[in-house]
Amino acid sequence: MFIYCPPMEIPKIESQTFPDGKRYYVTPDGTRLQSVTTILGKRLDKTSLLEWRKRVGEAEANRISTQAAARGTALHSIAEKYLLNQEHYPAKTMPANMDTFRKIQPLMDKHIDEVIAIEAPLYSLKLKAAGRTDCVATWDGVPSIIDFKTSRNIKKEEYIEGYLIQATAYSIMFEELIGVHIPQFAIIIAVDHEEPQVFVRSTKNYH
């Protein structure tokens, strides 16, 4: 059983699509903010991704990307229910998705203690960005942004720069909104046919 101890209420933000066709998060005072994912997508080097799409072909790349997105969504849903101590968290879960979750479950049991927030909508007027973090919890006793990912292959750290920056951005947003310092993050990746990968890093390295 995880200890669920949410902080003071996190301000609500909504995701809306505007006439220009762009999707923004809208803060309580009406400020429009782009998502961290969108901003990083514009700034990070996508050479490897483009080369991969060219190598496998657009149709196959789209199929793999769609499948990966569905797996990621399923993993987040199971992990969320599990962290909220819902007894029937495996209900209506595809066996393949449950197998993916079982890879990271022992890590959650071993390292996560107090759960502070789940699927928390966050934003920062300083960063001019917004987003929704998977989990804020204590990892080995340290308040942390925790993100769950899936992958077909082992990831080198230089290939997940976007994950690391995104997690750091969420830590800044949380502190700005709630006043609670989040000094580290943990990226947990469930890898097909391999042991899961865990990247626990100090947020100060990515400011």
C-alpha cells in the first residue's frame, strides 16, 4: 500500500484547441501556454528520428508510433490505479500491457513511498510552458518527478534528453505552483525482452 498525501490543491488548467489550429493549456487567469512536449519537439535534434522513419518507411513508422503511444497510455493507466491503491487495477487490461507493467512493478514497490500527486496538471509562467506529469512521489525518500515510459529497445541516456529536460521542467513547475522543492526525477522505462531501465538524476543538472 502506498501512502497518498496530496499537497494543497493544484490550480486547474485546461487543454484547448484555438482557431489557429494550435492546442494550448489555459491557466486560471486565461494565459495560453504550449506544452513542454511541443516546445521540446521544436528544439531537440530529430535527425535520428527522421533517419529511422526513412529507413523503415512512413507506413511502418506510423504503425510503430501508434502502437507505442497506445502501450504508453495503457501503462500509465495501470500505474496510476496501482499507485492509488485500487484493488482491481488489473481489470480489463490486455495481457501484453499487464506484462509491461509487471516489469516496472517491483521498482515501484521498492523505491516509491509517499505518493504526492498523480497525473498532475502543471504550468510555469516563468518557463511559459505547461504539461501533465505522471507522478510526483518520494523515490527512496526524496521528493521526485516520476515518469513511466515504454521502449522496444534499450535506450542510451543521450537518446532520452527530452525525457530528462521534461522531468526537470515539471519539477520547476511544481515548485512554482506548490512551493515544494523537487530535487530529483526518476525515468522508468519498460523495455521489451529486457530488464527495465531506471534513470534517477538530480534536476539541478538540467536547469
